[in-house]
Amino acid sequence: MIRAEILTYNLPEERIAKYPLAHRDQSKLLYYHKDKLVDKTFNELPELLDKESTLFFNDTKVIPARLFFTKDTGALIEVFLLEPVLPSPVVSVAMEATGKVIWQCMVGNYKKWKDGQTLKLDLEDDGKTIQLSASIYNREEIKISFEWNDANYSLAEIIELAGKVPLPPYLNRESESSDKERYQTVYSQNKGAVAAPTAGLHFTDEVLEELKRKGVKESFLTLHVSAGTFQPLKVENPEDHPMHSEQMVVSRMAIENILESKKVIAVGTTSMRTLESLFWYGVRLINGNSAFKIEKLEIYQEGTLPSRKESFQAILDHMIENKLDTLHGETEIFIMGDYPFMVCDGLITNFHQPGSTLLMLVNSFLNGNWKSVYDHALKNGYRFLSYGDSSLLIP
């Protein structure tokens, strides 16, 4: 068991990138391959990958999950959408709901919001006024009911009008209009994340085209990133950390792409968590269990495991047999210590917070060699965290 304090380092405030660079693909790229470190620029990524590589992208789309209501007294109530409850806990279904929804939330100034008190917000859209109302559905569980008076609008459209981009707390600034575009990947597709899969923020259409020309293949998965990704480790034993659960949506084509791939490169820790979770779902299916929820520590199992091919073939057979084009699942996977990576051969990722679960994942992937990478980045002017620079890690 690795202690969280081993994975700490001094991150000066001035090294945290508060804003993105003017051009996405001009960020630095630290290339780590077999213990060697090379400084590159992100637009040089195609030179570092060969046609045996397949990049797996997380195509989730960040929703403007921060809603602000003002009480008659002038008190400001901030409601942060976390996950849907009704009419469906499935994000894709909830985003298309009309009229009324209930969501699990975080609420600022919660004590000042009384039971039975309805908060209202008038939204303007193309000369039309829509009223959004919020009330407490369950105080203890912080479940909030939202209603709006025009059923022609889906929840996705309502929060697009009402919400603000949920920037990471460590940026210590309010979101600005430019964040609406920049805190989103150019290939984002499926609405539902409350944090961006930030490794993908460096990609441009030009880089993606160059990768295609090089013969590097691409595939897409969806993991709706939750606010739990920012939850710091506060326990001595990481196994006691309350790992967040996140929803995944994976197509049959993605499963086929994994089976055909010689080198699987995860774009971001969210893609890596999805890919590794899928392996363990294959293990479940082989053992006769079709429930697709990967528990926090079930990935640390004794005994002989199937190969990557055997596991993903089991998933594909399950999808064909049940006539499924997509899989919907949840994962709490917690990658740390000597976790045996079963799927991923490479990882593109930013530089993460000291002592975080994401740094624990990187440490595991680098076989404990995270410090040489981070020391190099700190000494050579790399920018850190969500809007910071990037790395390509191939142990």
C-alpha cells in the first residue's frame, strides 16, 4: 500500500495555469519513453506515435453546471449540478428531459434556503422569457427539484441559458466567456460532465488531421467526469478514500477498436479509467456477472486473469448476443500502487495536483517513477493543472 504523502511535491501558485494559451496545440509536451525525457511542443505529437497506435478520446461535453439564484433578501444561492436523480439517473436521458428534473447538487448558502421556498430565475432566449424554478426536494440528501414553464426546452438547453462553466476550484477565479469554448475539447459530443477531460484540451483539428495522415487511428468513449475528480486525499490509507462514481457510455465500435489495436493510447486519465474499467467488466462477464458497475477495489484480485483479447471478446460477444450497440455503466475504479495495467500502453495527460488520486494513477502507470517526470516539468517551466501543459507517457 502506498501512502498519499509520498506523492506530494511543492507546486508554486505561479506554476498553476490560470488561463489557457492562445493556441491549444502550442502547449509544451513532455515525452517520457523508457525512462528518457524529451521536451516537445504538443503539435509535434504526430511525430511521436506510429500507425500501430490507436488514440482513445473521451468525448464527454462539459455542461454549465453552476446555477445562481437570488433570494428576495438579496442572498445569493449557488446550485452546482452533480448527478441526475429523476426522471432518470442516466445523464444522457436526464439532459433531454423537459419540464421538471431532480438532481443531486452541492449548494452554497444552503442554510439560507428554507424548505418550501421556491427560487426563480428568468431566462431570455430570442425574445422569449422562460422561468426556471428551484426548490428543495430532499434537504438531507441535497436533492433539488428544477421546473421550467416551457416544455419545448430540454434541460440541456435550459442550463445552457442559465448556467456558468464549472472551472476547477484551484484556478481561484470566476469563469469568463472565453472559458465556454476553451474548457471544452474540440471533439466534445455528449453533454454531462462537470469537469473537462483536460488532456484533450490541447488537440486541434490540425493535429487530429495530421495524426490521421500519419495512420494513427482514433476511437471515442464517454466518461462523464464528476466533481469528485477534484476531491483531495484526506486519509492516511488511500483505500479509505471515498472514490467518486462516474457514468460511462461505450459503443460496440469502440470495443472492436480495442480488440484490433496493437498499441492503446489513452487520451487522459478519464479515458484510461474507462478502458481499464472495461477490462474488468469483461472479467465479470466471463465469471457470469453482467452488472456493469466497477467497484473501487475489485480490480485488485488474486488468481489468473484473462488476456486483454479474451476480456474484450467477452464484451463484444455479450453485446452481439443482446443486440446492444452501446453499453452504459458506472465505475469507481481506483488505480494506485502496483495495479496491473491490462489495456493501456500509453497515456497523454496534464500535470496533476500533489497527493491527488490522479497523481496516484500516473505513479502506478510509470511504475513509481512519477517524480523524475514532475521534477523535470518543474525545472523546465511547464505549466500545471487543467489549463497547463501536457505529457505523453509510454513506460
